[in-house]
Amino acid sequence: MEWTIWAGFAAGLLISTVTSPVGVSGAVFLLPVQLSVLGVPSPAVTPTNLLFNVVAGPGALWRYRRDGALRGPLARRLVVWTLPGVLIGAAVRVFALPGPGVFRLLVAAFLLPLGIWLCLRTLRPARRPPDATEPSARVLAASALMVGVVSGIYGIGGGSLLGPILAARGLPMARIAPATLAATFTTSVAGAAAYAALALASPGPVAPDWALGLACGAGGLIGGYLGARLQPHLPETALRLLLGALATALGAAYALQALA
């Protein structure tokens, strides 16, 4: 329907504008909109969300690259280890977790602790030591692989998980945001391709909703660029509190629906 295309474009634009300054593509918040408002069936909603990341990602990345924020090895290391994880997660999502009830529980289990963590960390920020460094290669690899699996199942790209993990180690947001968005974009390309291939072997609605995914992504492309450009001028505390409150509310709503 035509209204869903425009609604998807608007949702992608608004969400990406708010989330890209903190290294999150916005897919984590767009997925419930697609599932409950736009009527995308499960599990097709996951590759549709990945398609959003693929289309929307270059907007913020181009701006961060123009500002020189993508230099350094962090983004490359995240990409290398999240890629195999997202392929594993895609297979798990299609063959082991197709039911909407289980999926809602998974959404709630992810969003609730994420939202609470964001709010608490914002209200009581940890002090960053002056010599804060990246996690060790082993810890970074294990974390990125785990996040890749969850990303393949949930269709979020991974930035909303990798960001808090790296922030807890004391890395500044200006370094985290470009790297996690780069990993999100790359893993989303791989995840969307995996779901397209798995659709050939599954009788259910596994392929993405191409029209809606492209519409959401077009909005996200513009919103991501705007958010990355506005990052130096936006109050980070207010943004983190908004993201935390939204994630908590969405997680609680899905928990109630799954348990009803």
C-alpha cells in the first residue's frame, strides 16, 4: 500500500536522524514499527530491516569519512568478526526461531536491558581513564562475533550492541560511532544476502519486503547524513536518555504482548 511506503520513509528519516550521532543505524527501533505498524510478517521483517541498513548506512558513513572519523583499525576489526556471526544468526532466525511469539520475547529480552543500561549510564556516567584503549584482540573478536550472531537473528546490524560494549571500555563516542556504523553497514549487506539465499530453501516469508525496505532506507540515508552532521551540536546526554527510554518502552510493550 502507498501509505506504508511513505510511512516507512518518514520513520527511517526520523529514527536515523536521532540515532546516527551515537553510532546506531536506527534499525533496532525501526523493527517494531515494521512489525506492528507496517505489517511486515516474521521472519521477513528481519531481512527487511537489514535492507534498511544497507540503503541508509552510506549517508552517515560518507559524512563521518569526510570528517576523517573513519581512520584507524577499529572499524576493520569489527567488520572482520561480525561478518561470520551475522551469517550464523540468519540461519538460526530462519530455521529455529520463525514464530512471532518467540521473536517478541527475543525483542523484549534485548531492548529492556539495553534501554535500562543506556538510561543508567547516562545519568551516572563512568569516568573514562586518560589512557583508555581498545579491548584486546581476543575480547574484541569474541564480542564482535557474538554481536554478529544476535544481529543476524534480530536484523539490527550490531551497532546498538557494539557501541555500549566499547563505551564501557572507555572509548570516546566520536571514535565509536563511525566504527560501529561501518560494521553495521557491512554485516547488513551480508545478512540481507544470506536471507535472500535462505528464502530459496524456506517456504515461509523469508525474503525482504523490497519496496518497504528501500523506502525506509531512503529516509534513513537522509536522516543518517543529517544526524552525523549535527553530532557536534547535539546534547549527547539528552539523546542517550531518549534512546534509553524508547528502548525500554518498546521492550516492555513486546514483553507484555508475548506473555499475554
